[in-house]
Amino acid sequence: MSLAEQLPFESSVIHLSHDNVGLIIVDPGVGFTRSGNLADAERMVPMVQEIAKRVYSLSHALGDRLRILVFLDTHHPDIPEPPYPPHCVIGTGEELIDPDLDWLLERDDVTLIRKDCINGFVGAIDRTTGANGFCDWVTEHDLRQLLVCGDCTDICVSDFVVSALSARNHGLLTKADPDTERAAYIAAITGLQIVVLERACDTFHAPGIHDAPTAHHVGLWLMASRGATIASGWTI
């Protein structure tokens, strides 16, 4: 049996919400796209170029209903992240956004969250206050549809998406009170769609260690099996 037969998932064309939409771009950093121990320019540079096209398309389609969140892996040199070699260390340039997307940071509708761990949901937690920058971003803009892309499909993207799905069901992505605003609370949970844009995601290739097509498929299957929608495109 093929991998697709062993681990099947559905991919579909989604309809963009008439409500506010959030685009989440995971780790489009130089340390993964251009240079460094974990960079795979052959796969990742085309990926960020695809993301740029998606941003332009979504901006044209949604206007001010679109909000964008960018996660950037950013590590201190004295805190390793096993099992991975040093990457995206502060001051090396690897922690910067890819040059094909650096214009994003000049936009008013873009929020940047630097994370020091694989999981962006965890990395968005303020260690002092306990506030979560991702959750606050969703509730502040009253986002009803979340589109996720970036790298790596089977690592940072999947960790974030699986956590976001649980956060949604735990009521962390709505301001509605579960006791006094029960209907709104339930609607916010059951109505929030978390979508993975499969053609704007990718993962690195390391022969004999990490086969990119296989890992990409497994990542998509894992997210779909947890309740994410896998999308090949969209309609308006």
C-alpha cells in the first residue's frame, strides 16, 4: 500500500469566510530558507514565494478583514533545542524573516511573535503574565477562520495546529463567557475553522534521515486526524 492509502486525508477547496480571517505564517526565517544548519533553500525558497502570492491574493480578496501573524524561530546561543543543531540564533541573521517576505513586517495588519521553541502556541506564552499572544490576537480581531502555512509541515506547523485545535475547544480563542454567554461561546468554538494551506507548507529533505515528501504527508495527515481542514485552495 502507498503512504496515501495507509494514512489518507481529504484535501478540498475551502470557501473564505465573510467574517474576519487570520493568516498564520510559521517560521519563514532565513535559518530555514537560506542559510544555516537547518536550511533547505531548494524547497523553502519556493515555499516563501508561494506564501507571498497567497498574501497578495488574500489581501485583494479580503481587504481589512485579513489579519496576519508571523512566527519566527529565535534562539539564544546558550539554550540548545535538542535534537536539532544550533539554528536561528540571535545575532546570526538566521532569526530574520526571509528577504522575499520582509515587506510583510511593514504592514499594519501584521503581528510578529518570536518563539524560542518548536511549538508556536507555547512560544506565544508570556512567561511573566501567562498571557498568550496568539490567543489575544485571535480574540482581539474576532477571527472566525484561521489559515496556516509555513514550515516545517511535520514539526513546527503541526505542533502549532494541534495545540490551536485544543485551545479552540478549551475556549481559549473566544471572549464569550461559557456561563453567561453560552450560545456565543459554543458558536465561537464550533464555528472557528482551522485550515492548513497544503501548497504553502513544506519541510526539509535530508536523505536517509528525513524524506521530505513522506514527512510532509505525515504532517498533513496528523493535522487532519486532529480536526484541521486541509485546503488545496479557496473560493470567495
